[in-house]
Amino acid sequence: MSIFKFGVVMLAGAVAVSGAVIAESMSDNIVHATYTEDGAVNAPVDFRRWIFVGSPLTPNALNDGSAPFPEFHNVYVEPSAFNHFERTGEWPDGTQIAKELVMVRESDSCDEATGACLEVSGNGYFQGEFVGLELTVKDTERYAEEPGGWAYFSFGHDGEPYAKTASAFPTESCNACHEGNADTDFVFTQFYPILRAADPNNN
Ligand code: HEC
């Protein structure tokens, strides 16, 4: 191949690649969850690399000694859905949001009554071990019968390894509380400063 022809081929290749990148960002390709043959969702793999949006905490000491979820709730949004939300303020079909539960750290420096620990930065709550994983998926076709098209899953609440697949909970177990109380299309953006900052409706 002559140098000229080689150059043309390379140039054509570069145009095709950049064209594909532009087309992808324009069409806003959303990365969907994957499913088993019987319709269970596969646990997300790389969710700790998704966009971290917040970490609410409802410790036992503030909930009569036994909170339903006494751990930190670390919430991560799948990046393509985050990008779409940042552009439009809306959650697209295919949105995946993971919530990993992380124990409050326990050590000799922690107070039995409050669970708070005295560490070098002060007295308070620090993250301990991973203990559970939940996921919500918006898919108005696959979950047409769920309000808002949102389905809710748990991969276990006993620490790692988490379950590899999960079936959707009944509507009343999860969806109903989200529908009634969450600020933005079943998502609790009121507790996630990173999503409030990203929402174009707030800017
Ligand atoms: C009583 C109300 C209530 C119920 C019932 C409930 N949730 Fe939530 N959920 C919340 C709140 C409040 C948040 C905000 C973060 C936090 O405090 O954990 C949340 C956040 C989440 C998130 C992070 C994304 C988001 O929408 O904000 C997931 C995932 C989730 N819940 C899964 C579930 C699953 C699975 C169930 C059913 C087993 C469930 N939830 C039941 C109140 C509820």
C-alpha cells in the first residue's frame, strides 16, 4: 500500500471512530442490566466504579436500638444513566442505581450505647464492613406493571459474597415507599447532594 493510500485509510478510520463516538453520545446509549433466561437480574459487577452520589446513615442508636438498615447506604448510579440525568433531569429507561450497605465501624474506641467511635477526626460514625447490596432498575417495558417502571432487588444482607442474581420484589415491599416519598421519579435525590448538583432543573 502506498503511503498516500495508507494515509487515506487511516483518516477514514479516524473519521469512522470519532463519528461513532459522536453518534453514541447523541443517542445517549444507556447501559442496561443483564438478565438470566428466567428473568432474574444479574448482580451489577462494577458498581463501585459507578458515580457515587451519597451515603445516608440511620444508626441503631437513633432508632430505638434497631434500625431496619443500621448501616451506611452507599448509593451509586450507573454512569450512562447519570449522564442522561445530568443533561435532562430525567431518569431514562435502563437506569440502574445500586445501594451497598456498609456496617458502622466497630472498635474499642466505640461507645456501646451510641455506637459512635472516637477517632482522630472526632467522635462519630465511620464505615466498617460491606454487608449488603440492593439495586433498582427503571425499565418501562420489562416492568410495565410496576409504578414508574421501577423494579427493586436485593442480593443479600449477610455480607459478601452477594447473590449473583435476584428477582424483583412485590410492588408493596419497595416501590410503594419510593413512589410516595422520593423527590425525583422514585429516586431519593433529596438525600444525594451530587444528584441535586447535577440536576439541570436546579441550575
Ligand atoms: C419505608 C420506605 C422504603 C422502603 C419500603 C424501601 N426503601 Fe429503598 N430507599 C428509601 C430511602 C429513604 C432511600 C434513600 C437512601 C437511604 O436512606 O437509604 C432509599 C434508597 C434506595 C436505593 C437507592 C436509589 C434510590 O432510589 O434512592 C435503592 C437501590 C433502594 N432504596 C432499594 C430498595 C429495595 C430493594 C427495597 C425493598 C426491599 C426498598 N428500597 C424499600 C426508602 C425505602
